[in-house]
Amino acid sequence: MHILDGRSVLVTGGTGSFGRAFIDNALKNARPGRVVVYSRDELKQYEMEQRWSLTDHPNLRYFLGDVRDRDRLEMAMRGIDYVVHAAALKQVPKAEYNPFECIHTNVLGAENVVQAAIRSGVRRVVALSTDKAANPANLYGASKLASDKIFIAGNHLSGNDGPRFSVVRYGNVIGSRGSVMPLFRRLVEEGADSLPITDPRMTRFWITLSQGVDFVLSSLAMMRGGEIFVPKIPSMRIVDLAETIAPGLPHRIVGIRPGEKIHEVLITEDDSRTTVACDDRYIIEPAFAWWSDGSHRHADAEPVPPDFKFTSDSNTDWLDDAGLRKLLAEDAS
């Protein structure tokens, strides 16, 4: 049985890369009672309607709204069981130069989602986060760390019968809007004589859209409330990614952008004190008193070593050319 069968789900940022993939999965693989696309972009909603029309999918709803508007969120969440919060301003340089806008959407928007979910009687909320929220070096990462804290603390505010809040944190999504892979592909198609590389040492975590959707759904199913779920995903050097996309094409070093890291972190050493490992994921457990009796913990999880950290340069799982091509083929199928 699918977690969404018979349930109503709302996706904030539903017209983004993740939102479209999530909705595609829900409509193909589940029988949800209602699926609500919540976003502020009317053009993208119109474009989605060309693929998923209300005639073919009468349980699908398109709701114009911004996460900055709490009243609109409350209206959209009426009768909703699950919320997947994917709306965010995600571009690191844009956040550095437009800090007020980043805070209003990523931090105050997170508060609005929590408050609206509590007032509307939602059952579960999963918020999407990023590796940039761990030991943040830029405003985007700091805003997502604040967002993570808000969602985890939401479990204190909701009471025993209110919604449960958890977070999913993962790395770069292969092929998503704004990621480096579409940029490289576009440059190759345009006949570029080189590819721009910020730093030849740079590494990143990688996950496909379909993997991200499946991970969110599985986390939604197993969450108790307060966890940060982190998938065990591979790393790859940016120069190797560029070589896979355009073998033999020279690289041009352009320097690191404002707020950018050489390597990313999904779990810090400080987080390791409350982190447990499962077969396919790590779980950063909340420091809640009601977790101390063990009744909420995940039975198949084992504590990680006290000095454990999960970083893109110290990862034991690495993508090579064949591995990346396999991921791309699986995501396209």
C-alpha cells in the first residue's frame, strides 16, 4: 500500500523540479484523495495543467499562493493530511545579494507552514532541506538551518494530537533546475570551447530527482516527528562530472562564487552524538525528552561513532563515469 493512498497531500513549491517529480510519482503510483499544487507561479501551473489536466486527474488541485502568506496557506491546507514543503529560494549567489528576500521565504515561510499546519489539523509535514544547512557558509544554508530548527521545534508546539514535523536533508539533485549539469549540457550544445569550473578540488553529493522523491515518501511513512533524514548518497568531483558530460573538453577555472564551499556536509561531528544509521539512511534524532525512553526510536538503527561526519570529500561512496551514466539512465526511465 502506498503512503498516499486515500490521503490528501499538499506540495509547497509544487511547480519546481522536485514538486513536478513528486506529483508525477503520486499520480502514477498511488491513489491519493487529493493532490494540491501550491505555488506562486501561474505560468508554471498552466504548463503543468497541459500535462496533468483536471479532466484526467479530478483529484488534482492548483492553488496559487506564497509561503509568505499564512492565511493563504491555512486555506490551502484545509482537509490536508500530509504536507511536503519544497518551496524555497535556493540560489546561493542570489541569496547573498538579496538577503531580505531569502529570509522572508526560507525562514518566515517555514514558520508560516508550521503555524498553518497546526491550525489546519494536518497530520504530517516533511520539509526539504539541503547539505548547505550543515555548518552553513552562506545565507542560503543559514536560512535552511533556521528552517530545519523551526520544523523540528514545531513538534513542541503541536501538542500530542497535532501534526508531526520532520526534515529530509540531501545534496545536489542531478538535472534539477539551476544545478550545474544543465548548465554544462547547455554550454556543450552551444559549442563552448571549455567548461567553467569554480575549483578543481570541489566535491558534491549527488542524488537523482526520482531518488529524492522516493526518499521523501519513505521518510514520510516512517517519521515519528523531529528527525532529520539523510540518505546514504555518493559523492563526485565537479571535474569528473564535467569530463563525463563532455569528454576531452578543456576546463576553465573561474573561482568560487560568494558563499560557496569546496566540499559539502550532510552530517557534522556535533550531530553525530544523536545520529543513528540504517541500511539506506542516517537519522539525526531530536534532542527531545520524549525520545529518551526509546519508544520513538527506529528499531533497525544503530548509533554512529562519536567522531562520525558525512562530508562529500570523506565519503566512502564515489560516482565514476559509469555510475553517473547509470543514475542518469535510471532517472530517465
